[in-house]
Amino acid sequence: MRGLPKFDDPNLLIGAEHFSDAGVYRVADGLAIVQTVDFFPPLVDDPFTFGQIAAANSLSDVYAMGGQPKTALNIVGFPDDQLDLDVLNQILRGGAERVKAAGAVIVGGHTVRDTEIKYGLSVTGLVDPARMLTNERARPGDVLVLTKALGTGFVTTAFKFGRCPADVLAVATASMTQLNVVGCDAALAVGVSSMTDITGFGLAGHANEMAQASGVTIAIELGRLPLLPGAEPLARAGNQTRASASNRRFVEPVLRIEGSPDKTRLEFAFDAQTSGGLLISVASDRADELVTKARSGGAAAACVIGSVTAKQDVSLVVRG
């Protein structure tokens, strides 16, 4: 984004220069639109399930801002000269199912011929600017809550090479298709400081963005991280995504590792997530209430994983 022109508009509340999950534009007093877009190639074989995962992932950015999705546009790359159009039909049906579950509507989209399948959504949501959540307001003394278990990168990589047990993939798929409205609703009900969702940059990458945007240091306790059942053996077997190494390299200049962490468990901090959970910074006296509300809504893995301190010499601390 360096070198691109900036837009000077008082109604542009969140733009591309921020570390935020989506753009936010005020259209009236007490009302703003939240806009985001995301798409990627298939992670699973079943077209309908892939559509669900991609849609849930795209919708997540609106929830990360405390917003409510309203409309979505399909974005598709498809090799129609190689695959039957029924495959595309099933992908779009899967996406539509998740959009409908979010209380939003699909209003159209755009398709291009491509050498591989790609699918996602451009999503528009609504938010009251006074209740909008960003990753810029984490406060020293807060604790960190994560609403989904980690490990989707290890699981999907193992699946790609035929090394993932069916039951492990099923649990990961259920997590990836779950809408982050569960964590969003809990966060809005409790009143939290800051929020972001965990996707391609991994837990460490997105936590670092929150720390830098907020001018604080974030400490993550590896022993408290929720992991997808069966993901740890796959990680030990070397099923890392290519993004894991780049995620680690990106945060290393601002990262301090304390203690003697298990090497495999440490890798979960860098594992690229698809449709991961929400990372929420909340006052310590409201953390238990947040976790309880998130779990009662269906986010069974929600738990406290760390804390926020005043700015130190690094933005991110990972403790073994």
C-alpha cells in the first residue's frame, strides 16, 4: 500500500492505512457501512463445504468490527472449460447458506474464467460508529480472549497431501464454517476494548497488528492456547503451510520468546488460519463474562490466552 494516494474524507472512519479488518464509512449520524472482500482457492474437496468456509471467512471481517452483515457479492474464478458447472452451483449454494445464516442477502456478483477455482465474497455491513470495534484500542491491564481453536492451517495442509484423518478434518471444518457472530455478540454485550479476527497472518501476526495499532505490548501464553483436536500430531509431522514461515519472519523483529516453549506448540502462534476466531481485548473483570457468553453461544473453545501491558521494547511476547 506504500506510495498509494490517501483519501481525505471526514466520513472515512477506517481506511486502507489502518491495520483494521474492514473499511468503515459514515453515511449518517449513528450509521456507517462496513466493507470487506476476501476469496481463495478450495481447502476441502466438497464444493458446498468450501463455499460455506469461504463465505464464513469473508463475513468474519464485518463481525470483527462489531458490525452486522447486510449484503454480499459473490466473487468467482472458475475453470468452466475443465469442470462441470454443477461444481460452481454447489460452491455458490454453500456460500448462500452461510450468508442466509448471517441474516444477510446475496445481491449478485462477478465470475471470470480462471485456471483454478477461487471463491469469496465482498460484504457490506452496518455499524453504529459509537459501538464500532477496531484493533486500535487494546488497553494495558486488559486480558485477551480467543474464540476459536487454532490449527486449521496444519489440518488443511495435511488433508491436501492425504495425511489428515477424517474425524480431524470434520472438527476443523465445523470450526471454519462457524460464523463469528457468536464472539461478536458476546463482545458487544460485555463491552470490550478492541477486537480483530485471526486469519492468514496467524495469531502472532494479527496480535502484533493489534499491539502496534494500540501502542501496547501483547503477551500470549502458549500453554493456554486452544488447539483443534488432532492438530498437534499433524503439526509435529511437519504439515506447515508456506505462510507459517513468512508469518514468523514478519513478526520476529518485534517478538520476544520467553521461557523454553515446546517448538511444535510455538508453531501454532504462526499457523495461518482460515475463518479463525476473534481475538478480543477486554477488561480483566469482564473476561469471565465474555468467555461464558461466547461459549453459551456456541464458541466452545473460547478462553483467555494472554494479556495486554504498557508498550515495552517489543510489540509481542510469547511465553512458553
